[in-house]
Amino acid sequence: MQEATRLVDLAQDKDWERDSPCAGWSLRRLVAHMTAQHHGFAAAARGAGQEPAHWRESENPSEPAALHRAAAASVLEAFAEPGVTGREFALPPLGGDYPGRMAVGFHFIDYVIHAWDVAVALGVDVELPDEVLQAAVGVARLVPRDADYRKPGSFFAPALEVPAGAGPLQEALLLLGRVPERWSSQVF
């Protein structure tokens, strides 16, 4: 989340309407989604995730980076509370309640991928440590691949073939349906 926040903070006024790897979403819409997810997961960590208002995206935020930064701080604070991974998280966007450890993992993988989304929308590199990338691949491998879970409008597109020798970021992106070579000149 810190890397995603750093990247969002790089955006200038002229950047908000750029396309992102999230189908049909501008950078502004992507960051509004990211901000709402931070609020929703923070609420879920504190036992209030079932309330729809916590998940609502701002229609056209005038200061998307500042709103995102505050939301990221809120979810990091909520996740740092003692016992959070042992709690039950109500996650209506994911269709139910989940153990805290699993819910934190959901948010983690979402932000590794969204950090990349923001980076490529801005034409910059994402900078994630190897241990984060290795953990991301581990979580990405656990995401269900069945057609019902990966249909249009779902969180992730159908998994794509991972070539031999793929690096951890490339593998995670492909497993979650992103097409890195369409968007990025980064070397994996």
C-alpha cells in the first residue's frame, strides 16, 4: 500500500484521465476504487464492513491523491490493531464474511496489482521488494480460477498462461488476468 500511495502521489492534474489496465477505468476511477476499498477494508477490520457507505466510491473526487493517502493511512492503522487477523471481516463486495488473515491477504494482493496499474498508467516503474513480490505470487496462486469467479465484471480476469522463467510480478499479473506486455515496458 505504501508503494501504491507513492505512485498515486506522482499523478498530476493532467494524468487523472489516462487509461489504466483496469478495463474502461481512467486513473481517476481506479484511484476512487482503491480509496473506497481502503475505507471498506478499514471498516471491516473494525467490525463495520457490512455498511454499504464504507464501500462507496466517490463519483469525481477533486483531490484523488489526498483522499487516497488518507484512506491508505486509515486501513494501515486498522490492520495494525491487535488481533485483527483473528477477526471476522464482512466483505460485501466479495460476497460474505472472511477470516481476518484471509481478508488482509485479499487487500494485499489487490494493492500489489493496483500499484502496478497506477505505475503503468503513469508510465513509471513500480518498486516492490522481492519479499513482497514473492508473497504476492503465493496469494495470486490461491485465487480461484473457475469461470464463475473470473467472469466479466469480476475482480480478476481469467488467468493467463505464465511462461517459463517469468518473474514474480509478471506471474502474479498473469495469474490475475493482466496482460503486462500490453501496458508496460518494464522488464520482469
